[in-house]
Amino acid sequence: MTTSQPDSSTAQAKKPLCVDLDDTLVATDTTVEGILDLLTAAPWKLFSLIAALLSGRPALKRYIAHHVSVDAAALPYRDRVLGEMRQARADGRPVLLVTASDQSIADSVGAYVDLIDEAVGTHSEVNLKGSQKAEYLVSRFGAEGFQYLGDSPADLPVWEAAGEALMVVPSASTRRRAEQSVSKTTVLVERPSKLRAAVKELRPHQWAKNILLFVPLYFAHQYDDLELVFTAVMAFFSFSFAASSIYVLNDLVDLRADRLHRTKRNRPLAAGTLSIADGIGLSVTALAVSLALAIAFVNPTFVWVVLGYVALTTAYSFYLKQQMIIDVLTLASLFTYRVMAGGVAVGVPLSEWLLAFSIFFFTSLAFVKRYSELIQTKAVGGASLKGRNYVPADMPVIISAGPAAGFLAVLVFALYINTPAIIATYPQQQILWGICLVLVYWIMRIWFLAARNQMHDDPVLFAVKDKTSLVAGMIVVVLLLAARHG
């Protein structure tokens, strides 16, 4: 096997460079992405998709192309492949995009990427893939009269016709078969680690939010019951895997918007490190693990709580997040839901004061999230928040409602301090007033940072990583312990 970069000094350097689109030039499959976009916007069109598929793959691709517009500028292009195309043009070689995707998609990409001389895609009854693609290229350039950049086993006949294989992210089996079929193979882009990408996509750092499940156990002062602690821990992991399942689903729905975001575009699905099929499989697996943990180690009621959370977050992903104000209230409710879930897991009844505090507190943080996103959108000259029903003109309203919700949470806590339950549980209950000061400081600081465009993470995730927030949290814990045992 020979593994080297194409040498422009050789005779073959004058051969046209033919480049595949899906998973080669771009780190995604445009047909699968089109199906996802179509079903996300109109799930009832599933039957029309099936009917189109029964008429053949070209008919399916034509149906998708007619109903879904491809934004060529938003596709995740591979820099290494673009570099190879740029070098070919510099060497005076023509560059062709030859893809099994519909001709309209090929034309769209060809018009956007100025390195492409000609774009050829699937049309009429011909699915330009595998042996049909090989026959087409041989008919135009002759056997071994071209170079071809591809990625999958379907490209083996094309590589054989070209006499060499230029490969992008090939699987181990594809690479091995190519080495057996042709004398020269070149891997331009190695296949990334799917395991590492899957772990990143599950976003375990976001599991910190689920610490809220331990809140009922703490305020019930039963944290010395090891059996309940174990149940709470299992509930934590069950809820975390359920949340991860929805994170993946949300990323699938938000692919286009994420690719336009300065940080979200690096997520595995948006960047193409994981395929759409990988994402669907990962989401289903995470949910299965979640339910298995809930059934085996928690209780039947908690299973229904997890399913309720999945239903609410799915509704948020597909619809509620696009509804102004409702999206913020839903986010706040999801945080409060975690507290309720913790109570169900360990069988502890929840105080109405705790639920009221949670609703107001997390409504404030949800507004922080939207405010920060709007500031970033305004900074780049955006007219609206992608995938959300907010515009920069909404910022004055948000800056009024957000801090107010936070201060209402502090007010609820202040009123709670003087209730009979607190007086009976905390002998030094007056110490708890110090927590009010800490909360006012922390809420104001969060909003100041958001206004300065320094809040680039989800506020809860920010708090977990922010040293000042961690110190504030430690002070709150110390004050709680001092009020109870001082």
C-alpha cells in the first residue's frame, strides 16, 4: 500500500479531480438531512416519503429536493478536501462535483463553492452512485483518466475505474477493500473516534443540572439514610441519560441553526463527526439506559416522571422553544421538574415554598440565557435569534422581566424563613437571612455578566464552572448548616 499525497508533478496530476459530496466534501448526508428536515417540519409527510422511495431512489431524492431547500452555505465543509480542490485548480486541473444527491443540490453546492467547475448529480432515472457513477466517469474521461475523492464502500467501483483511491474518513473495512482493489490508496482525512464524539454529544457536563434531584432529600434532612441516598444517585443517572437523549434529539432538530452558531457548530452532529443515523441511535440508546435504571433501582412512579420529562422536552424541541415567553417558562418548569422528580424518587413530599422559589429563580436564569443569545446575535448584526422567536428589540423587556423574576425568588425565600416549619427545623433560623444577600448578589452578578456579553454558557452550567458562583454556593451551604446545627 502507498500512502502519500497526490503529486502534481506526475502525469496523472493533469487528470480531472472528481469529488463526491455526501460525507466527502461535506461531513453529512444531504439526502438523510433532507428527510430529517422534512419530517421535523411536517411529520405527516412520512407516507409521501415512503411512496417516493417505492418509486426508486432518484424519485425519493427528487421529492426531497422539491420540498426541502438546501442552504449550501450552512453545510459542514471539510477543509482538507477544499484544500485538495484548491490545489487541483492551482495545477490547472478541472474539479467536478459528482454526487448521488439530486442535481438541484449539486447545483446549489456548485454555485456556492467557487472551486467547482462542474456539478453533476442524480437526475431522471439514474442514481449516480457506485457502478453507475463509475460508468459515467469512464464514459467521459476513460478508464484511469480521472481521480476520485470518496468515502464509502459504494465508491469502490469508482476507485477501481480510476486506478487509485483517494479516501475521506473511510471505515476500516472500506479502507481494507480499497487496498485490495487498487494499487494506490491515499487517506486525506482519517475517521474520527465515534466513541469520543458520542460522549461529547451526550454532554455529561450538563448533568450538573440534575443535582437538583438531591434537593428534596437534603431539605427533608434524610441524607444519612444510605438506602435513600443510593436511590437518589440512581435517579440522578436515570434522569441524566434521559436528558442526554433529548440533547441529542434537540441537536438533530437544530442542525441548521447550530451550524450558524459560533460555538454550537462544533457539536458532533453539527460538525458531522457523528452522522444523523448515529445521533438517532445514540438518542434511543440513552433513553433505554435511563428507563432501565429507573425500573431497576428507583420506583414505577419515577419511570412515569422520566417519561413525562421526555415528553415535555420533546415538545420543547419541536415546538415550544419557538414560542416567545412560553419557551422561557418551559425551561424554568423543566428545572423545577427536576426538583419534583427528586421528591418522587425518594418519596419526599415537596414544599410549595420550594416549588415557588424554583419557578421564579429558574425563570430568571432562562431569561439570562435568551438575553445572552440576543446580545451575541446583535453583535454579529443578526436580525433575529435563529430558531427562537426573539429579536434584539426584545432586550429591554427581557432585562426588566429577568432580574424581577430573580428578586421574586429571593422574596419567596425570605418569606419562607419565618414559616413554622423552618423555625422548628432551624434553631438559628435568623442565619438564613444571609442566604438572601448571597442570592441577590449572585443574581445581579449573572445579569451584569450577561449585559457585558460574558455569559457564553447556559447560566446553570456557568455556575458550576465559575469560581465566584462556587464560592457563593459554599457560603449558602455553610449558612444552612450553621442555622441547623449552630
